[in-house]
Amino acid sequence: MAEKQAGELGKFERYLVEEFYDDYREGSISRRTFIRRVAFITGSMAAASTAMLAVGCQPIEVPAATDPMPEAEETPTAQSEAEAEAGAVPGAQSPLSVPEGDPELTTEDVTFTSQDAEITAYLARPVAEGTYPAVMVCHENRGLTPHIRDVARRFAKQGYVAIAPDLLAREGGTDTLERDAVPGLLTDAGVERHVADFAAAFAYLQAQEFVEAERIGMNGYCFGGGITWQCATQLPLKAAAPFYGPAPDLDQVPNIQAAVLGVYAEQDERINAGIPDLEAALDAAGVTYEIKIYPGVNHAFHNDTGERYVEEQATQAWNDMLAWFEQYI
């Protein structure tokens, strides 16, 4: 990974550095983890220090460039034998959670080709025969986690075929990678690679006999919300629901064909600062859209395996999205 100076940070790289700084200030990640993640994004300890200052971080002691990377702090989620047998999602708190093995669903890992690479993805669909609309799900900066697989199953329970690609398939897959390195690998790969992978997932869905080929939408969270916005500017989606992700390049907004429901959190000031300009661009382009800001919650409030999860607002946002997809997909 090439070293990046602060002025060279792209939109998603800066977004993640700022997000991890917020996590550090709130105490959800340690100083060591914060520094490691920023160093993986920027390519070196020296660049990490410069990047932190560039995005407004208060002075934080960073090991010298000649010092080794701080050791990782692994905090795996405990899962009981009963949960494992039932296919429960580790740490899930939502009443909407759907365990692996639900008898109404068929789930499998599938592969498709994107830019001469084999991409793995998780596919969930109703077990009943028939054709169904489809939703592509983009994971957060943590990669393809059990939570995102759960989200795919939730869509399948609602009568959709859901596919969640692993955007780090080329790097060996999320499950093989060190957790702190994942965000940097995602940003280093570049947005266009991710969009290309979803374009390939879109084509894969269209080729399946159980998919209604003209009825495909997309949903994504945090980093994945930003990728969802970007895909909406380049793919013929029927509808999209990006959750609190960075906005697309505004000059690309006129390319959006999808009806877009933007989900945001009242306390997420960093992301919300870009909403007025985005709304102006959407209005000027005549895009069908709605921006909903959910009260009393912060970034990532939908993820029921995280500390910011709020059941009432997460459930409301999910139901609002389903209603939007019902109308436009």
C-alpha cells in the first residue's frame, strides 16, 4: 500500500479517518486501534500522524515512523454453542434478525467474475419457487460480516433476492484479513473497483431465473452507503437506500436513475453537513428522492451488533426502506 500524504486522501479515506476519530473520542475504540486503522489507510505511521492533524484531530501521540505498528487488540464476540447451532448472529440485538438456517430461506455463497477476478458473495432468497425482485447490499468498512449476511436474510424474508458481495474477495476475503487492515484495503482498492464489482453483481442477478431482472435495488451502510450513492450514479437501479454514507460527486448526481431514500442520523453532524448541497443537486437534476433524518441517534444506529444501535429508530428506518422499495422496486 503506497504512503498517502494528507492532501492526497480521497473522499472515502478522509471519511474513514474522521469516523475512527469519532469512535476514539467516544471510547468505542482504543488509541492503539485508532492509530493502527489510520496507518493502514494512509500507508505509514508518519502519514497517519499528518492525516490526523489534517482532519482536525486533537494532538495524539503517534509512534515514530521507525517504530513498529502497534499490536492489534482482538476482541472477538463470544457466541454460545446454542447460538451457533441455531445459526444466530453474534451480538445481534434487533428483533428483525434472521438466523442462518431459517426454513423459509435458501442461502449460499456464490461467485461471479468482475474485471477478471472471482468475487464471492452471500446470496439469500425465499425458498418458495418463483421470481422475485432483488436488492444488492453493500457492507460497512468492516467487510462482509455476519451482520451484513443477516441484513441480506432480512430482505429475503420480505420477498427479495439479496446479494452481499465481499469487496475484499481479491485480497482473500474478509474472514481471512486482520480487522484493523480492512478499512485501508477497501479505500486502497478504490471506488471504481467497488462499483465494477456491483455492476458484475447486478449482471449476475439479472441472469438468475429466480430474479425479476428489471427490478433491482441497492442498500448500503456507512462506507457502504457511500458506495451505494456512487453505484446509483452509474448503474440502472430501480431504487437505492444509502444509510449515512458520504454523498456522491455532485456533478454525477444527474446520472441517477434510481428513486433514492437517504437515511441519516440527527447526531451525525459530520455526514449531515453535506446534505444541503446534495439536496440542491438532487432537486436540480429532478431525481426522485427523500432524505430522512432520524432523531436522537448517531452514525451507524442501524447496526444492531454495535454500541450505537437504537432499536426504535433502526426498526423505523428499516420499515421506511421496505416501504420505499415496495413503491419503487
